Amino acid sequence: MNEAFSLVTGADLIAWGHRPGPAFRDLLSRANFARSEGCGLEGIRQMLEPDLPPPAPEPLALLKAGEVPLHVNIRAENADEQENIDRVLASMVEVLKTPTVEAGAVMPDACPAGPLGTIPVGGVVAARNAIHPGMHSADICCSVMITDLGEVAPKAALDAAQEITHFGPGGRDQGHRFTVSLDLLDRFRANPFLNGNRMLHAAQAHMGTQGDGNHFLFIGRSRATGRVAMVTHHGSRGPGGLLYKGGMEVAERFRKILSPTTLKQNAWIPADTEEGRAYWEALQILRRWTKANHNALHQAVVERLRAEPGDRFWNEHNFVFKRGDLFLHGKGATPAWAGYAEDATGLTLIPLNMAEPVLVVRGRDAGHALGFSPHGAGRNFSRTEHRRRMGAATPAQLLAAETQGLDIRFSAGVVDASELPSGYKRAKAVTDQIRDYGLADVVDYIDPYGCIMAGEIAPPWQAKRTRR
């Protein structure tokens, strides 16, 4: 074919204003059929003109520092805490430059969680028509659940829980899995973010698992009733990690068009788009899966003990909540307003550390906290820095000194020193700030008997070397 009858290419379509995408194949097919019929390039351009996408919007500029309010609900009691707060606030200043943002807040347990401009743990961000996957974190719907186990022996409860729960990476092997409802799996299959084979496998294999890090299973006794209670802390595990990855990829595509100057970690999915509606629905499905994950462990322990349980409730602290026309992103922050979800009871949980009580609180819906309360005690420095400050003391020695009289178990058999009480802010200081900033009212304390955590787990590359 000579130059006069050369084929129409993707470069031609782009030059005419079409954007690369799924429609390109059909456009090229139509264009080159017309070309084979002797139509000229200008005629083809005019023929395809009705299929041109609307003009790309002007990129949104970053907001100026201080343009939207930042509510600070934290104070320092030593130099480490002040340095921690300074880093938290510096990062939040950058987060609040994101064009969709209308307000931010930090809780008493706030601590940095990534490069400058990354929402810290204990951070809350209100955004309009935007869901920011990076602002709910990869551990989507990390949450806590409590069950009143009644008149059972705390050691028997901890023993039963140890036999049932699953800590560490990965999921349960075939033959040791908890059932996932067919209705819930159907919902996964119907959502474009959740319908892959890898996702469906994780949804089944990770049910009844707790992961690692600061996730725990806690047994204690209520001061108000004297009854034994079980508290679990974990999130959506593998399914949540996969959804986060998919959400960030979609958000990045929007960022490049809508606001290239926005930091990648603060990219967003417009809520009124097809992708935004699908992602919002995926979050709700993951919330339901996570609640079922907690429930599976709690019910199995109840049945093993033949207990006569009382109340059971839960709350999440890594999630996005819609309130009015705003999307409230809480990363390590607990919703503290009545009716934040259909299953909200008015009570939420704030764990502190393995040697301190779990607080049962009623939120105050404080405007200066965007309606949130803290999710725990928070850290003043990284895990690495905590290990450095241990000096010559071994993890086992610190465990004995910091948890005297408590039954602390690590699933991996090795103490994770970074999860000891000394790795966290002073519990009383956090509790005092919850009161002083008017974030919540404590209605009960679950005093510790003991807990189970993953413990120090070798990284995958090291584990593989050991197996070889």
C-alpha cells in the first residue's frame, strides 16, 4: 500500500484528540475500514469526531498550607513525644494540601507512618467526593471486637483461644479453614475490585486468621461486671491488602489526570465515578468479611468453652466513613458518633498495651476531632529505635519486667520486643488526653489477664534460607 493509503494508527487517533483506552480498538477498526473504502484522513477524522472524549479537566492545584483547618488533640509529656508530634504535624500539613481535603485532625495516639505527606496513624481527613485508599491504609478495616464470655476461667479462655486462633503470615491450610458464607463470596465475585482468583482464595484461606505486628487476642476481666471478656484486634488480612493495591492503582490513574502535583500516597478515586462506586462497595464487602473473621474466632472460643456469653460488639479504626457529603478517612482513629454504621452500638474499644486495660468508651462526637477518638496508645518512635534503646536487656527480660503477673504468649515462640508496653506511649497519658480533649467517656475497663500475639517472625527471605 502506498503512502496515500497508509493505515490509520493509534498515533493518528491521539493527534486528533482521542485518549488511549479500550475504545481504541473499535475506533481503529472503523477508521481503517473507511480507509480501505477510499476515505481520506480528514474525512475519517470528522467521522470519528463524535466519539471524542470530553476535554480533560484543568489539573487541580494543591491547596496552600493552612488553607483548611487542622484540629490537634495531642500534647507531649517528654522530648520524644514532642519530636513525634512535630513529625506528625509536618506530615499532616502536606496531606492537607490535597485538593479534595476540607479538614484534618490528629488523635492523642498519633505517630508518623511513612514519608512526609503520608497520613499518620491517629490521623483523620475529611474529603469531598473522594476516596483516598492511602488514607485508610493497606490494613483495611483493622478493628477490634469484644465478647463477654461470662463466668469462665481466664486461663481456660486463653488456652482455648490459643488452640483456635491463627497468627503469622498466610492463611489456613485445607481442612483447617473456617467457612465463608456463599452469599459473601458471591458479593466478592460481583465486584470488579474483588472478583479475581487470588482474592477469592485469600477470602477463604485467611478467614479466622489474625496476622502479625500489633494484632492480638486479649483475655481480661470487666471491672463493671467481673465477667471475663475476649478482645481481638486485626483487619481484613490478604483480601484487604489486595483491595488496597487495586485501589491505589486506580487512584493513581485519576491522579495523573486530575492533579499530577498531588503526592502519590494521597491519590484519590472520585466517588461519583463508576470506579468510585465500585470501590466504595468493595470497602463495605471487606468490612463484612472482617467482621465475620472476628466472629469466627469469638464463636469458636465460646463453643470450645461451652460458655454462656453476653454482649458482643466491634468497631473499626482503619476505614472510610460517609457522613453527609463528606468522606471521613480514619487511619488508626475510631468513629465516635452515634450510628456511624448500622451495627454501631454506641460503645467502642480503645486498647492501650498488653499490660493495661482495654477501655470501653462512649464517643462524644467532638467537632474538633471530626467526630473521632483514638484507637490505642500509639508509638513515640519506630520499632527499630525501640530495639536500639533496649540496650543490653533481652526481649525476654523486658517481657518479664513489664508484664509481671500476666500470661503473655507469642505464637512464633519468640518475643517481639517492639510490642512490649515500653514500645508505646504511657497509657495514663493517653487516657488523660481522651478526657481532657473531650473525645470519649470511659464506661468500663477490661483488666488484662493475658494475651496472644504473633511474636518475632523471620522475614520470608530468611525463612526460605533456613528451609534450604
